[in-house]
Amino acid sequence: EVQLVESGGGLVQPGGSLKLSCAASGFNFSGSTIHWVRQASGKGLEWVGRIRSRTYTYATAYPASVKGRFTISRDDSNNTAYLQMNSLKSEDTAVYYCRREGGLWGQGTLVTVSS
Amino acid sequence: QPVLTQSSSASASLGSSVKLTCSLNGGHNTYIIAWHQQQPGKAPRYLMRLERSGSYRKGSEVPERFSGSTSGADRYLTISNLQSEDEADYYCETWDSDTQVFGGGTKLTVL
């Protein structure tokens, strides 16, 4: 089955860290660019970053809102992408989705930043 | 940086057609966009990629009722023969070399 499955969400205190995983199956993961997108409750979609394939030297990019705090990586041998989130703030509370560029979305995982 | 503007809401009757608009800001009217659908309580779903020429390529299992078109800086999503399950939020997205941008989304109500 062609799918992306996120995991690793949960409750974390402000200033804390969390690492999300995005497990892929059914398609050429190693050749795909993977994005992370988040959605706060009742709000729209916000791009969080992306990682390109080995062909493009695993290049990453992030918006200003998370640059320096979030890091995207990937393990092609395990068909998994990761989102490492540090120095978390209350405004990072959202459902986090991974997405294959040009198509498939995961089902999302909820991150709550609260004391 | 590109900016996408969408109307916050739209409505149409069951069985009718609706055309949703996504507008690119000045200097970016040649950009390709993507349309995504998000039904209530669900993850977004990729609908299509839409080019400046009006040519579009849909994702897998996207019904034929969904189509795209272009006029200048505007990118459209047309849904024909509206069904109840089409009631959803619709987002457009575009990208530059190191950034991706989403429009604010249009909430479509099927009457």
C-alpha cells in the first residue's frame, strides 16, 4: 500500500524537544522530496520544511518561523524521514503532516506544547 | 516570495458546479500551483498540479469532476456535479527554490 505514516507526537513542555517520524511504503522513497506541513487547530496549512533526495544532496529548506530550531533528516535505508524539533514554543502546537512532493499526505500526528 | 490569495468561503448547490480561485501576487503569475482538499477531520489530499498554460495533472483516484484552469495570475479549481463529500477546505500551494507557500484556504459548503 502506498502510504506515509507519522508518529512521535505528544505533549511537551515549552523549551523542550520532540522528534517526529514519517514512515513511507509503496513508492520510491529514496527518490522523493519529503515535506513537513503543520496545521494549528482551526487554522490553515503552514509549510515547515523539506528535504530533497540524495540526487540533490539531501538539501533542506525551512521557513523563518522554524529555521534554527527544526531539522529535517532522512534514512533511505528505512524509508523514513524525521523532523527534529527543539526549543519548542506554544505556537508550535499543531498537527504535523509529512507529504511526498507532488502527491501523498500522511494522516498527521499531534504535537502539543504546554506546561 | 510568492503569495497566494483565496476567498475564505464559497457555496454551491448539490449537483451544480463551483469554481474556486487562487490568485498569485504580482511578479509570480507564471508559477505552477497545486490544489489540495481537506475534508472535515481528515488529512489533506492532493488533487492536482496546475500550470500557467492551464494544463493540469491530477493525483491518483481524483474524480473526473475535478478540473483546473488558468487565466493570467489566477488559478482555478472547478468541481462539477457537486457531491456532499466535496464539502471541504481547499488549499492552493506554490513554491520557489527554497520555500513553499499555501493560500489561506477556501471553505466550500454544499447546499
